[in-house]
Amino acid sequence: MEQIVFIGGMGRSGNNMLRNVLDSHSAITAGPEMNIIDDSMALYSLLSSSTERDGASRISEEEVRKTIAGFMSSMYEPYASRKGKRIVVDRHPDSIWSFPILAKIFPNAKFIHLIRDGRDVACSHRDVGVRATSRGVALDVIRQAAVSSVYHSAALWAETVKFGWNVCGPESELANEGRSFTTFYENIVMSPESQIQAICEFLGVEFEPTMLNPERFEHEQTIDGVWATSDDLNAPISMLSAGRWIDHLSLKDRVVFYAAGQSGLEQTGYDCGLEWLFRGATTSVQDATNAVNQARDEIMGICAKSHSAHADSKDGREPRLQVALEKIISQPVASNGRLLPEFDAVIRNAQEAVQALLGPVR
């Protein structure tokens, strides 16, 4: 094994697709999620706390990094050897939160941040919620919030892409070192050859045309019927799911998304302003006004149902995700029956957009 590559980003962003594309390369293996990052980060935290205690140095930070690197490599290397590949890809969406530590543990590792339009992510989360309910599958607090609420899906997406952009974006330290690559789901499905060539260049491997048809290969994946279905197993690269929000998010859903996710849309270059709220939608001024009011009521209702992500923490093996995102799950949006100023401003902006784009209420 010569190289480790970590892929991370918001869940439901096309990580399975990218994994299959890379797994189709003769030098790269991207198998099922090994689920060792959470435990490795917990062990890293435990050992790091022992580097200095009571004023006495017990273990150096370098020794901690080598210990964790050795543990993780002992899991990656046998798999790479069995597959006869020299590059191993660990694809786990949540690993984005561990990229800064992983970069220290593996100074030669490379990192890919995959971003997808948060509005499409919200639609995909809704699909997961339906499957989880139909199968009677219980999800942890954070994921349950994301699959059951456009607001929480948007908030989690915006927070995740913001963090990933700071860690892997064009101005980041990893990018300046040539160790990170940020790409967009939409660019891959709409211009697969040029985007995959760019990824190959980043990884230092020759582009192979076979990567454009990952469905022709057998890929080892974990199919649970909720987050991953049999349709994902050997799916071709397809642009059919790009922009699906236009047909699947109601105006009320769009305003709710705007309240929590607009900052992410603007930072990643998807959409600025409010015009997108009405894209592809045909509605009357009165219906649009009602939708905005319904969005306001839904946002206010979120406050009453908000709760701390700590309630579902049983063994503490996801502290990095919890600490970063729990504030979103428990964030108050209203007080004394009224929206907080920042959310009230969102509703006012949406109401003004209705007036500007559709005309005054008659």
C-alpha cells in the first residue's frame, strides 16, 4: 500500500458513486466502509490526553500519531494486498470532521471533499427517512433530525460544507500542500470525463476510461436497505438526480431550507439571493404568501421539538460529529412565541421576494 485517500462530506452527496468510480481503477481499491475512523479518533483523543499529565510527559505526540497510524494501516494494508492495489480509499461521509487530525496522523494521505447541492441532499434525506420508517429502523438523533426535517438537513449540510471548505477548500492549508481536492457531485455527473481526469491527476495516477463505467465492475459495498440500497450497488454515473429539488421541494420547503442552508448555497456557489425560491414553480401570490407563513410556523415548531444530541450519546464514539453539530439540533429559533431576529429576517425577506417576483397580494 503506497497511498491512503480519505473521502468525506455531507451524507447523501454521491459518495457511493465516487467510490465506485475510483474502485474501477486498476491501482485503486475503494471497498466497503471499514468504520474504524470513529474508534481511531477516540483512541487518538485518549492517548493525546496522556502526553502530559501532572506535569510529566508520558508519551510524545509523535508516538501517539505513529500508534494510530499503525493501527489504521493494519486494517487498510491487508485489504489492499488482497485486492492487489496500491492505493486505498476510505470513504465515509462523516470522516470530513476528522480530516485535520487524519492529516497529522498520515502526513502523506490525500483528502477529497465531495459537495452536492444541499437542496438535493434534503430530498435524498427524505427518501432515507421513508425507508427507515418502512423498515422500522431507528436512527441516532442527528440523522433522525436530518431525514425528518428539511430545516435540520439544510442546517447540517451548511455546517458540514462550511467546515469542509475551510479544511479542504482552495485557500486551505491542505490545498496549498497539494493534499486536498474539492469537487462537486453535479460536475462529476454532468462532465464525468474531465472531472475524473482531474481527480486522477490529483491522486497521481493515469486516467483510465473504464472509470466512466463503474457499473461494469463488481464493487464490495454494505447494503442496508436504508442508507444504501441494491440500486446503489453497481449504478452508472447519472445526472438524473441532479436538480431534483426543483420538482420535489415545495415552496414552503424551500423557504425552510433558505432559513438554515442559504449560507451554504452562497459559500459553495450554488445560489445567491432569493430568486431560486420560485425556480420552476408556478404559484399564485396568495399561495406563495401562505407557503411563507407555513414555513414560519414550521420553523417556530422546531424550537419546541429541539433537543440535545447528547440524549442519544451512549458510548461517546462520535464526539467530533456531536460537538460540531449538536448546536444545530438544539438551537432555539424562537422565544416567547416569536421568531428570533435572524429567523424573522428570513421570513421578511421571503415575503418581500413574493411581492417583488410575483406582485402584490390582491
